[in-house]
Amino acid sequence: MSRDALQTILSNLTQNALRYSEATEVTITATADKIVFSDNGKGVPPKSLPYLFERFYRVDKSRSRETGGLGLGLAIVKEIAEQQGWQIRAEPGHPGLVFSLLLGSTLDKNNARRKDPHHFYPVRRYATS
């Protein structure tokens, strides 16, 4: 697993949540084969979910470059994940948005799994206030 790739992905997801979702809390949980990143923000409309990882896509069309970035952060996340052999998914949370980063052993059914693939590593919480 590339530490730099993982750091870039988590940083981009955190920045995205704090800038655009109006979240007051961001939570990261991890198992041996999956990292789940969730926030308690306003989420996105269901019609936007299929497009979140496209370059230059913005949920809020009224944002300009000065007020809302280029719409590249999640596209970068997807590209880095795919370069590592991982997958990234976005799903509606209740509230907010949930991103799941599926790591290599999740994707390769022939890989030997760890003894307890459901073991949770420490949870990291980031509050905006």
C-alpha cells in the first residue's frame, strides 16, 4: 500500500467535506481491506452521485473557480485509487456522504484474507468547530 497515495486520497476527501458539505464532523474507519470516510454534512443529490468522480464536475453549478475550486479533487482521488488497484465508491449517508475505499484484498477474490477482516482500526474524527 502506498502511504503517499493513501494520504493524498484522505486529504482530498477531508478537504472536500470541510469546504463543500457543511459537515461538522468527518469520520474515518478502517478494516484490513476497506477504509470508510463519512461526514455529517448536507450530502449530494442522488442524481449527482454517478458524476462525482468526473473531472470538472461540481455539484453546485453556481460555484466559480475563486469560490469553489476546479472540480478536480474527487477525479484525482479516483485516478490515484485506480493506479493502486483500489476502488472508490460514493454513497448517500444519513446525513452526509460516505466514501468507501476498497483496497486490493477486497478486489482480488483469490487473495488470502487476514484472520479477522472485520477488525476495526482506530476511528479518527475531525470536527470543524
